Amino acid sequence: MDPDSYIAPTWLPGGHLQTLYPTLFLRGPRLDYRRERWELDDGDFLDADWADGPDDGPLLVLFHGLEGSSASPYARSLMRAATRHGWRGVVVNFRGCSGEPNRLPRAYFAGDSAEIGGVLARLRSRFPRARLHAAGISLGGNALLKWLGESGSAAGQFVASAAAISAPLDMNAAGAALDRGFNRRVYTAHFLASLKRKSLAKAARFPGLLDADAVRAAATFREFDTLVTARLHGFRDAEDYWTRASSKPLLRQVRVPTLVLNAQNDPFLPAQALPRPYEVSDSVFLQQPQTGGHVGFPGGAFPGHIGWLPQRVLDFLARQ
């Protein structure tokens, strides 16, 4: 298959199947990480999981998606691909996503470009001569793109190239899509089960921080993001959060070679919300195949594999 193109296998039609099947049945390679704990200036911590490679090889840093981690199939697949290319890799688990609650009355969110910048500055300082590349999946992809747009040409001091896969570039459109019909019953219900469990534990640790009864009753992302995400991170409500966190308006300001990969049949983001070439800078490479689902992009004869995505990402980053 042409590494620059993607067509879903005929035996796996539609955006929902292309999203759900890889997650449920294509679990990715087993990978033994080396974990480091990074203490942060605000008193919290991040756990970084390393896929070690040659000390003089390029370094790929990966920011995962909503309620993902270094254990996510896409993370393990990308890290395995990186080491096979002679690279080193590190997956930065967002606060509360490494298997242990974070310490502060805050979490992680799709517009946290400051966190992205802090991670990349730490890695640049530690490895001043390394060729550093960044990739973000879904929520992590949006946060990475937001940082790239806000940083402009200064981002080149930290990363040589970047890739964002299935990022919810227009979060108002994504939130509306996820809060209706099949999406609400399947994807949103799945995410909220985990998010509400973590939020209620935080409410118990920090009395008065959240309205626990309202959080328990939340059934949509709009409700949850108003009750939890907005309250923890200084937004007025879900709409304010979604508007201010969206990376799409900043794509014209990106100055580092960046792949922005979104399937047109991604259930999480309607095709009409995807950026057009005139809405991005010359440094942004839009790839919008008709198929692929959300962080799916399965390939091959049944039972299939998830090898196309890591190969596409590594090929793009290595060319820049």
C-alpha cells in the first residue's frame, strides 16, 4: 500500500467498525517500557514510559488521547515502529492516566498547550543534540497542534516535525457529534464511565471542589465538561472550553512541518468540520482519507492489523 494513502479493507466497512474493531480486537504489540517519574514545579507529577533505542537516534514523544495511556494499542504500535526505525520513544502519560491519581485538584484537557510545552522543553534541555519529533493522538493531537500554533516559529527550537492523528480540531463540532445518537450511547458512555470515576475520587479528596451528585448524573460531554473540565481548569462552561481549546483556528500559525491526519468518516468529528487547505499554513500537510474511523486505520486481510498508521507517521516525520 502506498504509505501516503489509506483505504480501509472491504471486509471492515464504515467509520464505526473502523474505530471499534481495532480497539477491541487489534491490541498491538507487547512492549516493555522503562518508567520515569517527572516531578513538576507545581507539585504534581507526570509518568513517562520509555521505549529505549540508540542514544544518538531521533526521539519520538507521543501524547495520547482521552483516557488513553502508554498501554493504548496505538501507543505501543508507534513505539515499536520507532524502535525498529532506530529511534527512541517516550509516551507521556497525562496527569491521572498512568495508573495513579495525580496530586492536584486539576486533571488534563484538550487545550493544555502549556503542559505540551513543558514536556518538550524538558526533553530538549535533557537531550540538546537529539532530533526531536512529536506526535499526538486525538485529544493529545489537539493539544500538540494548539501548542504548535501558539508557538509559531519558536516551536522549531524544540521539534523538527510533528503529527496529529484524529485530533478533534473543532471541539464544538466534536462535542456535538459525540453527544447524540449512537455516539452518545457507545463512545460517550464509555469515556464518561472512566472520567466520572476519576472525578468522583477527586471530589472526595478535595471537598467542595466538584458537585459529586451532578457529576454522577452527567450523561453528555457537554454536562461533564461544564461540571468538571471547566471548573478544574478555569473555563466558564463546556462551550467556553471547547471554543478556547480548539486547535483549528491556530493551524495558520504552525511553522513546523506537521502532518494532520483525519479520516472523513471519523465518528468523533464531522467531515464538514475538517480544515481546508486555505485554513492552514504551508507547514501543515492535511491528509483526509475517506475511510479510517477514529484512530483506527486498520489494514490487511481478516483479522487485520494496525500497521499502516505507525508506518505513515514515522515515514512523514523521518522525511522532514
